[in-house]
Amino acid sequence: MTDQLKLTAGVRHDNNSGFGKHTTPSANLGYTFNKDRTNVYVSYSEYFIPPSPSNLYSAAYGNPNIKPETGNTKEIGINHKFDDTFALSAHAFKRYSENRIGYVYPKYTNVGDEKARGWDIQLKKQFTPQFSTYVGYTHSVIDATAQRAKNVDGYVPKGAWDIGLDYDNKDFNASLIGKGVIDRMGPQSADAVDAFFPATTYFVWDASMNYNVNKNAKIYFKVNNIFDKFYAEHSNARYNWSADPDGQWWRAPGRSFLVGMEYAF
């Protein structure tokens, strides 16, 4: 529209033999100022998601009565460069879903109308030509529906951290990555159980190093879950609780090491 103001808009049309015709528009309005160091934007989009064949016809979990999911998302954001080495991004969103498709034991179903909102912020800093770091945080709130409790039965954490340190010096590079989960509570409804997950707030750290011996050969070393954190992202405790909760947690991998070499002929 101008050198600083940009509008991106589109429209999608679906003609589904099982669920009819749907037209979904989208638009993004962005403005750049402060000598191209700052960009702000607002956006709006609608969507239409028909049930997949697995949703409808899976022998074990299918449900032929599922309705298509429709909804819209509103978003606002800012991207700013403090200088050539330091940048910030921040966004906030609000989403409304009608006939949200999900899994509720023992089959796929429409879990109800769902409202979700959240925000995130990321910072990136290049300290030297070789060393850089980043940190990001995401906050999510998903309201309860007719079939599921808040934050998708507590599976979606209220907060999530992403932290990284990177070093790159020609033939050698290394990275340290941290993933933080804040308040992944599990179901909080009347039929919930204690200790649905072994940990509800935790950090998991991974590290890797690569060294180019020459133009043909590279050796590498990786450590996953450095501190051997005991955690699970899935659990069967709600449906098959026993005196041994450990038997119902689908434990994530513990500490592991990987040493290898690559050679290109």
C-alpha cells in the first residue's frame, strides 16, 4: 500500500463431497518504521478442517458422525531489532474453534466449541561472530469444552521455555538446548487421579558437538536429557490407575549418548 504499510490478503474455497462448501478469508496488515528496525502487524484468518479418514473410519477409534471443525484466529505482533546483534519478537493470539475435533476415550469426536488465547516472546543475541544465544517463552490458556477440561485436559502446559546457546567456529560447532515445561497438570476433572504425570514442571537439556576433521570427514557427539530428568508427556493413569503409577506413565527417554562419524567419498 505504501513503502511502510503492507496488506496481504487471501481467500480459500473448499468443496468437500462429504461436508459441503466453505470459503475462508485471511488478512495481514503490517507496518514497518524506525528505519526498518521495527515491524508491527495484525492479522485475522478463518479455517475449515474436515475430519480425516482416520477420524471417521479407524477400526478402533473412528467416528463417522464427526462434524467438520471451523474457526478463526486473531493475532497481533511486533518484531524489533535493537541493533544488528539483538532482536526481539512478541506475539499474542486469540482463537475460536467450533466443533473442535479431538480424541476422547474411546474414540475421535467433536469435543465442543473451544476458546484459546496466549502470547509469546523471543529474544536473540549475537555476542560474538561465533557465539549466540536465544530465549523464548510461550503462555497458553485453552478454555474447557463440553468434553475436555482446561488446556486440553491439562496436556498443554501453561508455559513453555526454549533456551539455546550456540557456538560456531569454522570446523567446530556446539549447542546447548533447553526445553522447559511449566504446569502440565494433566486432567483436573472429578475423575482425575493424583500423579497423572511424574513431573508437571521440568526442564530437559540436550547438547551436541560437531568437528570437521577435513572436507570429507566429520565426528560428532550428542547427549540427550543431560540430567536424566524423569518425565512423561503421555499417561494412561486416568483409565488404568493402579498402586504402581510408574506402570501407567509413558516415560520419555532418559539420558543417552551418541558418538558417530560421517565420511563423504
